[in-house]
Amino acid sequence: MSAFDPDSAGTGEGLFGLVPPAHPAVLVIAVPWEATASYGRGTSRAPAAIEAASQQVDLHDLEYGPIWKAGIGWAPVAGDIAGWNHEASAKALPVIQAGGVGEDAALKRAAARVDELARKRDDVVHAAATAAFDAGQIPVVLGGDHSSPLGLIRASADRHPNLGILHIDAHADLRVAYMGFESSHASIMHCALHSSPIQRLVGVGYRDVGRSELEAIEASGGRCKPFFDPDIGHRLMRGGNWADIVDEIIDELPESVHISFDIDGLDPSLCPHTGTPVPGGLRYREAMFLLRTLADRRQVVSFDLCEVSPGGSDEWDANVGARMLYKLAGCALFSQVRQ
């Protein structure tokens, strides 16, 4: 058997064309889930599409070096997340078409079933992430919509009691429920904050935020610290420095950090098919600088990448998603060994 050549074309199966070692440092939990997606759909196809696109990513990263040597592999997951998503999506569709449950008893029952299936999903993800932590690995969720990583965030908070979340997103995701779904992609951070001892939620890129979410931020007593996209833009247009803003962002985070990366936190030219695109957002280089500075100053103990929606034959969204996955893995690994 010939030695692996990281410069060769990726023709094998598996993430980035790698045959992972028996004990990969980064363990990716696929969560093909989009039941409550309320606008564009397609995120349940992201794990498979990102795996395919990852074959053409050059493996020696200019910032983090040979990330691949640590090993990146898929986690075994109990249960049937894809099957639960299929049932939940069918139950959720009439609710979404009606604009919410309203006072309709049948729609309320349907939403309750969706939430029940989401809790089953969360339990198996929590178990897989806990097993990864026990084995000394970095657990990752690759969604799926942004409700996908709740089980991972809970497991990470169990292991790291003073956990902070760096939340890169166009949306605050702090709604108590959306359209009647408590497990909605629009409620992930509300669920995380109210079910886990999260020390601090630091949001970057928020630019589509509801009144109730602003009220939740105000009522958090500083537990939620947003860096709103318009404020970032105004500072930069007046001669401000992105490096200074990044330092402020990281100063708000505790030592142990979970990165929750919704792809729509980026400029939508990088993710045109994501479910709820919003003008504005981070440019690729800005996001890379934020991650690298975070890796220099904090320990990234887990992360998720969500809301990538493959958009046809050009595979642009999956291409960007694969590169983001590799960069996030590099960020986490680099943060673990920093001096």
C-alpha cells in the first residue's frame, strides 16, 4: 500500500479524501436536519455535499499547516436522524405553509411531534459528542439547519462549565419559539442559554433581529454580547480597524469556546443558497482573521457549521462549506496546542 500523498487529487471516500486514523482528533457528527426551515430548504443535503466538495481542498493550510495529519473523520451516531428529519419535515410543512400553529389544534400537535423528534436528535448528538470528549477528541456538528447542534452545545457545556459561545450569524436565534416550533433554527441560542450553563454568548454579524430578541439581549444582564453588523460596518467606514474589533470580540469570551458558525454570517456571495440569506456579513478574510486570532488567544473545545445549502451543479455553497469546515478544524486544533 503506497503512502498517502496530501498533494494528490482527492479520489477516495471520506472527508477531504482522507482515510482517518482509528482515533481522529476531530470527530464530525453529521446532522442532516432541516425540518423547521421556514424559507429556503436544502440544508439536510449539506453533510454529503460538503464531503464531496472537500475532495478538492488542498490539505496543507497556509495558516494552520497540515491539518489533515491530526485526522478528521465521521462519528458513529445511533438512531436515525435522517429518518426523523423526513418525518419531522412532513409534519412541519403544513405549519410553515400556514405561517405558524395559530389556534389550530392539529397544527399544534404537528409542531409538538416535530419538537419531540428534535429532542431525540439532540439526545443522540449529545451522546456522540460526550463519547468524543471522553476519548479526547474535538466533537463537531455538521448540519443541517441551525437547530442541529443543540445536543453538542449541551455536551460541551457539561464538560466545560464556563463555556462561551462565539456565534457567527446573520440572526440572533434567540426566539423562544418560531411558528410554534420550540426546536426551530431561529431558537437555537435561546435553547442553549436556557438548558446549559453558558457563561457568555458573543454574537458577530447579527443584522436581521426581532424586537423580542433585542429585549432578550437587554434582559440577559451582559450574558449576551452582540457585535451587530451595522455597528461593525459604521466603525469600519469611519476608519476603524477590524483587528481592534476582533480583539474586543475575543475579550468578551471566556477561555473555553464553542464556535457556532451559521454560514449566513458570511456575505451571501459566499453562500447564495443558504436558507435565509441577508445582505451584509463577514467577508471571507475577515472571518479567517477572527478564527486565527481566536485560536491564538482562547481554546476552541467544539464547533458546529450549519445552514450550508447545496445549490445545484456549481457546488459553490458546498465548496465554501468544505473550506470553512477545514479552517474551523485548523482553528480548534491550533488553539489546543498554543503556547
